[in-house]
Amino acid sequence: MTLPRTTLGVALAALALLTPAAQATAPATPDPAAQVAAMSEDELIGQMVWAHVYGSAADDTSMAAENRTRYGVDTPAQVVEKYGLGGVLYFAWAGNTESPEQVAELSAGLQEAAERSSGVPLAITVDQEGGEVSRIGEPATALPGGMALGATFDPALARAQGQLLGSELAAMGVNVDWAPVADLNTNPANPVIGLRSLGADPERVAELTAAQVEGMQSEHVAAGAKHFPGHGDTDVDSHTGLPVVTYDRETLEQHLRPFEAAIAAGVDIVMSAHIVVEALDPELPGTLSPAVLTGLLREELGYTGLVTTDALDMAALKQLPGTPLDDGDIAVLAIRAGSDILLDSPDVDATIAGVQEALESGELTRERLEESVTRILDWKAERGIGAPGPGLDVVGSEEHRATARTISERAATLLRDDLPLPLDPSGDRITVVGAGSAWPERLGPLLEEEGFTVAERLESGDSPSAGYRSAAVAAASDADAVVVTVDDLRANPAQQALLEELAAGPTPVVAVLAGTPYDLAAVPARVASVLASYGATTVNYEGVAAVVSGRELPTGRLPVAVTAEDGTVLAEVGFGLRRTEEVTPADVTFTDRPGTEDDAVVIPATTGVAYLVDGEPASPGSYPATGSVVVTAVADPASAYHLADDATDRWEHTFDTSSPAPAPEDDDDSTPWLAVAGLGGLVAAGVAGAVVVRRRRPGN
């Protein structure tokens, strides 16, 4: 059935397409709550259902069989029109992401379909985290991934990554990115988060999460922080099973810090996790738990934005012990728990029918649906959903690729160096080998570009065969060094054997950990040097090649701790052998006198340090200031300097806006006002007026 157009939808769609000048003179948008009240129940449900579609264009029939099997219609446009969908998801396997031009055309066509049916602009979403979860491939900019970004410890780079993703997606008509991953990866056995995580340190991950949110949403693309309240300490993949975490409330608070930071940064959407958190609700997973989505997220954390389920086609929600649930049950429980969006149900018809039945029985009320749809439509109007984005020339631009290279170069982490590195590009011969799953053939050409003479020995698969290992050892004998890529060392005896056999020979071995850095625990002692790349893509290896050649000094630090099987800590969060010079930022001072005319923030001059005032670079000097001001310090250039581990790198101050006190009648008996203010605490001047936030900088 095609749903009738709503008055609100027409207003929203028209407003979104107006130019800024036209918007300035347009009549005020009608009150969304009043307009929602005029929608049918089917329309309300449709706005809450966001589903994937099959095809590369709105009217594409090449995947009609898939659409018909799932939805009973042939084309992506017909799916949107049939249900009056509030949003869609793009996947490469669904034929949605062949090229930037194709994605942009599909987005435009689906917006037209939404205008024809519900009249409400369509949320168009994708998982474009950067790294191993990136649904849109090149020429969109390839990024090294979450843990690589975490290894830079640099919020400016995190903000730049958010802006990069936001601008490229906006150019393709995508208005929601299911990123950043805000999970603390505290379990080395985690099968689904791992390299997608920014790390394990709550404060650092919080800072990088907030920076990505701010950067992405500055490009008018909504960020969706995931997976609340934290999927990082699980050892089960919620796509295939039901994870249960048993930690206490104190540990939970650490996992909440990145989400709190995202909320403070104004994140548009929070995605729930299909995991049971026993400290909150020992029976229901977060997606279905009122204690998690309403009690914790809404009431304790004060979140007022949109809440979405994770994809409802994942197995976890149908594996509750003793509680078999169908797709209708899951939808109703998710809404009752506090979700606004039902994301990617495997059976949309059953989902809608379940909600309709709950409305008829009184288990759900129309008022509850109106609450969510009002939030959705408010968001669509405020975010400008449906408005045109930048031109496609931003997608994969050289500026964006340079940002990706910088992240890779800053992320490469030197964990052992008995060789030592760098090697000599003008004279050293390198043999490149490794597990096929770690893609050594991507690293070889990059080392050649650095000037090395490179020979490769390659084999497909994740477990190097005995024959391949023998050939690799023979090839290494003719080289000055052998570089070995591995990606699952702890769990793969054949990869361990490759390193052991190579290290037993005379040629120095450089191991590149292309999987998680937890693999450091399995690197044989005789391996001379170890680098972590945090991924096996070409962009991950760009940083490795730069460090091996000496073109870049190693600056990366571990964003997670590495432990042995017995729990012994082998490397703390923040460990990394760095060749850069250590610097300590001079303190920022704030001049805060009664009134506002003379209020200022004073930025010092410190070699090797750059200061940012509210995220914007500031040269040394005095700047007028009002309200709340945050100043941060970063190493500059980061390729040559790093901040001392115990250094203060953040200062916050809120300026007093009260009027000056009247001058005393007898000037002879008065004390100069600044001195009185300083002694009496009425005025903050200099460092005394600042709230200095000393952040723990993880040690080397």
C-alpha cells in the first residue's frame, strides 16, 4: 500500500530544498507535534522503520528477486513507497555502493520516492566507520580505522576524520553515518569490535569520540554513536549469539564515558547494543531493556536525541534463554524500552504487524509512537535532511587522502626495536613475506616507493604452509632485512611458526602486526623489531613504510594494554618507542576582571607546541574571551615532538560576566582593585583564574 502524504512532510521536504536565502523568508515550519497528531498509525510506524533496499538506482530491477522476497515489491523506490519508510541503509552486498556518482543518484531517487509517498525527507544511512567497516569503497577515502586513530591520541585528527567522512557522505546524499564506535575494547578476545574501537582508556576514547562527532556533524551529517552501553568487553559476536557482560557498576561507568562525551558533543543518534549488561538488567539485552534505554540513557545521562536499535536481523535478540521472540515481539519490546528507530528488521511486514497488534491490545499507545516520531521529524528539520550536499569532487580528494596518510603515519607504533629502525632505502634489500590474510603484497610496493629494493614471496590464506615457510626463509637469506606481516598471531600457530623460523636465521626480522596489537604477546623474542599497523589495508601500511624508511619518526602509542596469558602486563596503554623530542606545554593564563571588556585568554609561545582555543589554532598572544573557553595543547609538528606524559594539555575557564563593583569613595584608603580581587577570590587573574584539567597521559 502507498501511504498518503502528510502536511508536515510537505513542509519539511520543501524547507530542506530551499536555498539559505529562501529559507530566511520562508514561513515558519508547522509544529511537528501537531502535525504528527494528524498522521495515521501506519505513517507513524513507517517513520520508525528504517530498512535496507536492494539495487543501485531507485528504479533498478536487477535485484528485484531480493526485494520481492523481503518486501513483496521490485525496486528500492517501491520499498520506500510501500511502507513510507523513515530511513534506509546502504550496503555493498545490496548493490547500493558501486561509485560516488551512483550513490548520489540512488540517494536523490529515494528522496523523490519518499516525497511521493510520505512526503517526509528520508534518512539515508550507512556504516562508514573508516577501516574494516566501510560500506563505500574507493574512490571514497580509505581510512586506517578506529584503533589506528586511537593510536595517534590526537583529537584534532579525530575531528578531521569526522569532517572527512561527513563531507564525503553528504556529497553522496547520505545524511547519517553509523559512527563513531564508542566501545572501549577491554577484552582481547572480542570477536566483533577489536580494531573498530578507539582503544581502552575511557578518557582518551571519550575525547576522540566527541571530536569525531563534532567533526562529522559540522558537515551536516548525523553521527550515530554505538553500541550503547558498550560492546567492548564481550567475547561473543551479537551477529551470531547473545553476549553477556558481568562486570560491576563501577566498570560500567568506564564504558559509559565515551557515550557521555558524545552526548555532551551533541550527538544526534545513539545506537543500542544487543548485549545483556547484568549490572543494569540481568534478563533483557540493552536494545529491549527499559532500564538501559530509558532509565540509564534518557534519565541518568539526560540524553534527548534519537535512539536506534542495532540491526534487528542480528541473531542475539532471538537467543534469549527461555524467551523465544519473533520479529513483532522484538519491535514492540524495543519501542517499550525507549527506541525511536527500528533498524533493519529481517521481516518488515511482521514488525509492522506486531506494532499494530500492540496498539490494538493497549500494550503500546499512539502517544508513545507520537513521542518517537516527533523526535524523528524534529531532527529531520533541524539537521536539514534532504538538503543538497557539497559536490562530488570532495570524495577521495587529495586533501582527504593526505589526512588518511597522516593518521596512518602518526598511528604506526614501534613496540620493539633491537635492529634498530630505520633501514637504509638507498642500500638495504628487503624481502617481504607474510600470511596471505595480512596482505603483504600491499606493503611491498610502498617500500619500493620509499626507495628500497624489494623481493616478495606470497601465499594466499591465513595459515602459511610448511612449504611457503621454507621458501620465505630461503628468500630472506639474500636480504638485509625481512619484513613479515601477520594478522592473527595469538590464534594461528602457522603464523607463529613463520616468525620463529625466520627469526632463527641470520637476517633481521621486522614483524608488522596487522591485526590487533594484542598479538605482541605471541611475537617470538628473537624477532628484532615489531611495528603495529592496526590493519592490513594499503593506507595502514603507508605509515609502516614511512617508519621503516625513516621518512617519518615513530609516534604511535598503544591505545590498549597487552597482557600475557597469565595476566602479566607486557605493555601499558600509551606504550610506544618514540624518536621524537619530548616537550612540556607552558600554562595558558586567563585574565578575568569584573565585566567583560578586558577578559582575555593568553596563549604562550612554546617550541614544539601548538594551542587550540575551542578547537581552533591560536598563535601566541592575548585574545578577547567570553563565556566558557577550552584550550588544548598538541605537539607541533607531531612528526618531531611529543608531549611529556605528565604534561597538562587542557585548560578550561568560564569568564565572570558580572559588572565591576563601584569604586570606593576614599581612593587613599583603597587597595588596587586587582589585588583585592585576587586576595578575596572575586576576580580570577592569570593561572589562578583557570580550571586546569590535568589529564592522565598514559606512560611510555
